[in-house]
Amino acid sequence: MTSIPGIQKTLIANRGEIAVRVAKTLRKLGIASASVVHPQDADSPAARAVDEPCTIEGDTPVSAYLDGNQIIAIARRIGADSLHPGYGFLAENADFAEAVMEAGICWIGPPPAAIRLMGDKIESRRFTAERGIPLTPSVNEEDDPKTFAKRAIEIGLPLLIKASAGGGGKGMQIVRSERELGPAIELARSEAERYFADGRIFAERYVDQPRHVEVQILADGHGNVVHLGERDCSIQRRFQKLIEETPAPMMDDDLRSRICSQAVEVARAAQYQNAGTVEFVLAPNGEFYFLEMNTRLQVEHPVTEMVTGIDLVEEQLRIAAGQTLSFSQNEVRFDGVAIECRVCAEDPDQDFRPAVGRLLLVRPAEGEGLRFDGGIASGQEVSTAFDPMLAKVIAHGRDREEAIRRARRALRESVILGCTTNAAFLERILAHPDFAAGKVETGFIPAHASELGTFELSPDRRTAILAIAALSNRDFLERVRAVPEPYASMGAWQN
Amino acid sequence: MGYDFELDGLASLVHPTFDLESTRGLGTIALSIDGRRVEAALIPGSQSCEYFLDVHPDLDGIGGIDARGELDRRERVFVACDGDLVFVHLRGCTHRIEAINALVKAQKDAAPSGGDDALRAPMPGVVVDVAVTVGAEVEAGALLLTIESMKLQTAIVAPTAGRVVELGLSAGSSFEQGAVLVRLEGLDTEEGEPQ
């Protein structure tokens, strides 16, 4: 029997490192594991990490992992009693969650109603505003078009004019002075119409140099909601997180406690169950605003696990099986600092352009306080078919200095050969004095771009690398060996 | 013939030197890297892709066999190759180096598309022997001429089947880098198709 009554066999509807991660906990608990595997992933660690890899197909690899019907059919065929969606793909698809449940399979995640509520930005903002949760002040044009500009100014500058139906950074205009407001409104409206066929716009207070702070929530089906602390995810490029840490640096306990309490309030109000994360924008003046809630396990969950000692995937399974949380808020321990770095197949010197290649060696660093969550192995082909994240390097320390030191060493000593990665770039961020001082905000990378660029190699270093390359290159060595020894015969010999 | 290795967008010329000053042990090769002389050996370690680098003189503290031949400052590195690509992990950073065959590169740099193929000298040198005459039809891989650059000889062969249309040099002629050694005309199978 497994450790969790009611869960004997779980299908993981995902791939890569999260599939490996979930499989690890399933194995620990004695639960039979299966996953869906596209042929392109046939040799991946995710396929090998489970008892039963099941082939899925689709026009493109991504479409296969998005094919809910096919996935549910597989779950039925193999007799899975539960399904874990990982993150991304169908994890926040309420229709899929419902279909899974209708098929009599236990959904390892929140109720579909909560997924729906929090998945709609307008709805979730309205919901939280009604409950007095602070949001970035905003006004909609359609409420009273004639007074929109005036109401916008009343929010306070700087402002963002945004398309209601918008996304992906499109249809947004920053307004820093009253003079800019009129033209910005015109432009935002026309872009909204052009890109989203929906000219509705609203104005929102723009927080300059914001920090991205989020809170991990666990809620069971018996009304118990706890938080597992906050994470700071401010180090980003192109709105994607690169470095996350817990606890948030340079934050006093009062602020921390208020943000975490708000997160619990949001989850409780939404009648949330299972694991979720409430995201906030933290302004330099200490004000914070609800941004959104993510109704899934997040990429950066390992830092929370390392500081609290709690296995989040295990908690997800237990909650889904109907168990009560085994600990109260007071019993949650927070120990030390953990930092996660996302190692990605991309070239920071080429504007983070995705890199491809065949992995020749994957050798994680090992040591005290280190964790390497990867879905990659030697021989694998890295292509642009999937997300460029290769692995997460996570370091825990008794304090932030130790965590940073260990993370830097882990990045230097982890070896990935065959594809360009951002590992050295991540290490330079960690080494930057502003990072060490905890001066993090979402514009960190562009603000320090010139200091974060790759250093030019010293002539000695360059010579050493070239010597190694020449002595490794087969053609070169053949040429060397082809010359007869001893080197005394001058004159003609064939090269 | 030397080899270009491209690192960080810059090409460097690397070739073995074989001069009599080489005094290091077996397996050590004397190299000229952008004109700088070093002696180096790459010794396999016990782990996958693991190697130890001996280099003299030591470079920024890397490598370094001391005067008594003691090897305690070998630098551990990780190396893997994929065709012409070499990945090197040294002192916490990974580098990607591309080996570029100088002759192929010289042709690519110089050759316009279509029409005839000019094979150009990648380095200054002298013609040792000419194996064909103007008008000869040759198969791919056929020996056209032999040249010598920096005390090393190289056979210039036809990259594809073709007809020799220009051969301005004879045995003993010296040439500059980029000089046309021989020009071939493709043996067209279809009208107007570029080579």
C-alpha cells in the first residue's frame, strides 16, 4: 500500500524537470508513477523517472502536452487514480481539471472554480478589491469616458494606460507627466483595437522599480489555510523570472507578516484548496498591491521547500486525497535562506537569444546545501520546441551570504557542455554588490546591463582555452601525429 | 598548415611548432597560438569528459609544470567535442570554440556565388608542385597542386568536379595570402545553375 490512502497510481501530465520532481515524491511515497511522453522526449530523464512512460502525439510537441482528451484517455487506460499537471501546459486549465474529475480521476490541484476565478485578471481584481485587498489603484475608461483622463490623473503619476483585454506587454503606455496623458490614451486605445479587437482601456498606477513578492499558500479541504513564507522573484529578464529567493531580502518582519496575511485572506476568500501562490507588487515606499494568484505549483517552489523542510508535492497529494493539513501555521519553521537560479539555454550576450545543441555532458555540482532540479541528461537534443529552461540550481545557507556563496560555487562547478547557457551570467548577478546588498527590483538586469556583460578574456586565459581546444580537436591531432618523429628531417613531407 | 579556432567571435591561428626547443615530456605538444609559443598536454581524467591540463609557461596560474617536472598544478577541465565544436569548462566558465578549416574558410570568404571556383591561399607560401594543366577536367578530391606554408605542406584538391580554367603559378612561385592558386569551372549539369 502507498503512504496515501486513495492514491495508488498518479499520471504526471507534464515533462522535463517538473515531471522528474513530481516522480521523486511519488517514488518516496510508494505511489506508482506514469507520465505522458512525446517521442522527442523519449530519451529524457522525465521518461526514465517514472514506472510507466506513455507516448503521446501531436502536430507539434507542445500540442501533444496540451491535448487534454488524449491525456485523460491514457490515464483511464493505465488505471491511474490521480493526475498531477505540473506547471504550465494544462495546469491552470479549469476545463481540463473538470474533465479529469468527471473521468473519476483525482485532480492534484485546486478546485476548477478557483482556477477560473483567479485565471481571469479582471475578475480576480474585482474579487479581491471587493474584499478590501489592496490593488494598484486603477480606473476604467468605460465607467465614464468623459472624465477618464481626470480620474486617471487623480490616481497619481506615473501611470500605465493598459488595454483591458491586453497581455504580453502589448497595448501599454507609460505616462510620466500630464502632458503625455492625452496622446498616450489615444495610442493605447488604437493599439487595443488593433491587437485585441477590443478598445477598452484602463489606467493603473505605475510602480517604478517594483519588487515582485509572492506568498506560497497551502490549503486543505477542511478550511485550513497556511502560508509558507514569501519569495522575492524580482530578478527577471523579459518578464521571466531568473533568480528567486526566500525570505525576501531587506524586508522587515512587520511588512512580511502583513503580506503573508493578505495572501492567506485572498486564498480563504476564494475557498482555495491545494497549493497556490499569491503574487504582489511591492513599491519602494513599502506599499504592496495584489497582482494575481497562480493556481498551481510554481517553478521556484524548491526555495520554500529548502527553508521550511516541507515537501510541497507530498502536501499536494495529501490534500487532494482529502487529508487535513498535518501542521498549523505556528508549526511552520523557517530556517535560513534559499536562492534558486534558472539555468537556461540562451546567450545573454546575444540579447538572451535561445541556444540549441546536443548536450554532451551534464554534471551538476554537489555539496552542502545544494539541490539541482533538472530534466536534462547527456545525449539530449536541446531545441526551440520547448521552454529554454534546462535546470534549477538551488542553494541553501544559514544566512543570505552563505546562500549566495554556495549558489555562486554551484553555478561555477556545474558543468553543462554542448549548448550555450546563462550560468556565468547568473553568477555575475549574484556577485554584483547591489544583489549582495539586497537591492533587487524587476529592472535590475537592464539597469546593470553594462556591468553584467561577459568579461573579455585575458590573453593568458584565451591561450589556455585555445590550447585545450586544439588538443581536443581530432583533425588537429591527426595533423600533429602525421608528422614523422623525430623532428629532424627537414624538407618535404606530406601533411 | 595552421588551424583557425574561433572563440568569442575572434579567430586565432593555432599550429604545432615542432622546434628543437621542446624539452617537455611525452605527450606534450609545442604549439604556436597567435604566434605565442606554449607547450601543452591534455591528460584524460577518470571521470566522463574530465581532463588535466599541463601547460608551460603557466597561464594566469593555469597549468604549470615547475622546473623539476612536478605536476602538482595541473588544471582540471571538462571538455567535449561535437564535430568542429569544442566545449571547454575552465575555472567556472564554459567556452565554445569552433575549429575552422583554414582552406575551406578562405574559399568561403573569397568565392562569389555562381560561375567558377577560385581556390585561394589561406596564408603566404610557395608552390611546391603543380599536378594539373589548364583545361584538365578533374574529379572531386583530385590533387591540383602542393603548396608549402610555414614549413608545412598542404595538398590543394578540387572541392567538386570541374575544369581547370586558370593556373597562374608554377613550382617555385611564391604567393601572398588570398592569392588565387587555381580556378575551376563547375561542370554544369543544368543551364544557369550557380555552383
